[in-house]
Amino acid sequence: NLNAARTDGVEATLALLKEANVKPAVANLPLQFATPDEAAFQTGLKALPENAQFAAAIGLQRMTAVLSPASPVPKDERRKFVKDRVMAIAEVLQKSNIRLGLEFLGPVYMRSNAKSPHTFMYTLPDTVALAAECGTNVGVVLDAWHWHHSGGSTAEILAAGKSRIVHVHVSDAKPAPPEEVRDNQRHMPGEGVIDLVGFFQALKKVGYVDGVSPEPLGRVP
């Protein structure tokens, strides 16, 4: 929780981390990068250097942001909009040696709605390609649940490589037709049908050694 940590300050946060014997793995990007409100985005961007400097001071080197798989405009138009925003953010974060992970969302039901009727981006390869265009410090948040429901393969993880995997989320999925899958119906790792052995073997092969966050939404309150 970056805001709470900033309220406490660098020294108190470092002391708490030392007492708990943990490293800070990741924080949410402290601005709405995809907001249609340009003024709000610019305000957040102006505040980002201070947030990034604080993160670096407490040993936090990764931030994440979620990519909506649905878009109000056609994919190419949306991609340019998102790319321009992410490039501006990445440039700021790079100065504090912070990496940004973009999280793709895989389930079918998330890919379109009344306000956003166009399918945008929901696979690992597409997200890696976008990240590569945005900066050397931009990559993906690889969520096993979203990877599974996007139809992902271990070959995609191997192709992404260590340099583009910023953070990992893990949970499991029950057997269900794609159109019935819902985000809050996850299982604990090992309780479902996701190939988590292959998932982690692929991560090991590429040399991933960073954070893994459990995210069994619905299974744990």
C-alpha cells in the first residue's frame, strides 16, 4: 500500500519491513493511466516522480497496472492511446530504476461490454509486444488464472523471457465453459485445472526469481 507507506515515511517503512523480514515486491501504479481525462492523467504524471523516488528509497522496484481487455474504440486506436500513456510513465519510472508490469485479463466475459464494445488486448504475446514498444523497463504481470483463460501456453511464457515478466499472480480455476467463467470463482493453487506445474517450470526455465502473489479471489474472503 504505497499511500499508507508514504504517510508513514521512509524510515518507518524500512523499519517495518526489517521487523517483518520481507522485501516489498510490488505496488499498484499510483495513477489512472487509462483515464479519458487528460488533465487528471497529467496531474498523476506530475506526482509520479515523488512516488517513484519514495518507492526506490524503500527498495520497491516494481509497479503494476491493469489493461482492460475491452475498449470503447477499435483496437489500433486504443493501442496507440495506451502506448503513448505508458511510454510517458515508463520514462519517469526509469529514472528511479522501477519496472512497470502491465496485467492482461483473459476471460471471455471481460472482453466487451455496452460502453466498451471492442475487444482490445487479453493475451500474453500481445501484452509483451506492447510492453517492448513502451520501454526496456516495461513488461507484464503474469497471472496464471488470466493466462489460462486467455488460452495461454507455456511456450508463450518461454517466448516472453525473464526481462519482460515483472510480477506473477497465482490461483487456480474450476472446470467451466469459457462463457461461464467469472473472476471471483477462483481456487487455491492445486485445487483446479490450470497447468501450474508447467507454468512454474516455464518460469524457472526463463530464470524468474521475483515476487509471486497469491490471488484466489472468491476462494478466500
